[in-house]
Amino acid sequence: MRPRMTPLEIQKREFARKWKGLDAVEVQTFLADVAEDMEALARENADLETRLRALEQENDEHRERERILKQTLLSAQQASEDIRNAARHEAELVVREAHDSSEKLTHHALQRSAEIEKAIHELKIQRTNFRLQLQKSLELFQQVLDFDREEDDKDRPLSYMTRKADTGEGSR
């Protein structure tokens, strides 16, 4: 609030003289003192107003910094949340891919296992067939050998008989 009078106005102020008036020197001294006090108060008031404007500006700057910090904090929190969500999504994707991959590997392994079991079964059938063919071949060879032995056995007595017959016919 501005004073109604300035110190200079107080110093320049002149009063009308009356017959039984105040002591002029005392009034002038008082007015000079009041003017000095008013001048000091005005300087102090101006200094305080300057300081107040500086503090208000500083306060505004602090408020702006606080607003920026709050915005930065909110942005950081949002970025953190976005990163967490992205990481969670990425982890879910990796787990899903791993699960799909394991399903494919398991399916492939089961298919391969079935193919191997089928191949083993076919090899067993081939072995059984080979064994049967070998057994038939052995039986056939055995029959041939038996037949050959029988033929050998038949041939001996015949050859003895023929010799006897040859010798017998000559002796008669």
C-alpha cells in the first residue's frame, strides 16, 4: 500500500500562521523527522516489494519446476508401467512360443517314436518271415539230404545186387 503523502511533500508542507500557534522550529523538526521516517519506510517498503517480487518469481519458478517434476514423475511411472506391460507381454509371448515349440517337439518325438516302433515291428515281421523261410529252406535241404540218403541207401543194395546178379548169372 502506497503512503498518501511522500516524504518530500511532508518536508515542503507549510502551515498557516496563527496568532497563538505552535513553535515553528519544533514543527519543522518534527516534520523533518517524520519525513525521514517516511523516507526510510518508503525505501524499506520498496526493498520489501522488490524482495517480494523476487520471491514470487522464485516461487513461480519452484512451482514450475515442481510441475515439471510431477510431469516427469508421471511420465516415468507411465514409461515404467509401459515397460512392465511390454515385458509381461513379451514373457507371455516367449512362454507361448516355448509351449508351442514343446508341443511340436513332443508331437514330432511321438511321431518319430511311432515310426521307429513301426519299423521295429516290420523288422520283427521280416525276421520272423526270414526265420520261416530259413526254416523252410532248412527243411527243404533236410528233405533233399534225406532223399539223397535214401537214394544212396537204395543205390547200395542195388549195386550189391547187381554185382551178385552179375556174378550169379555167370555162375549158373
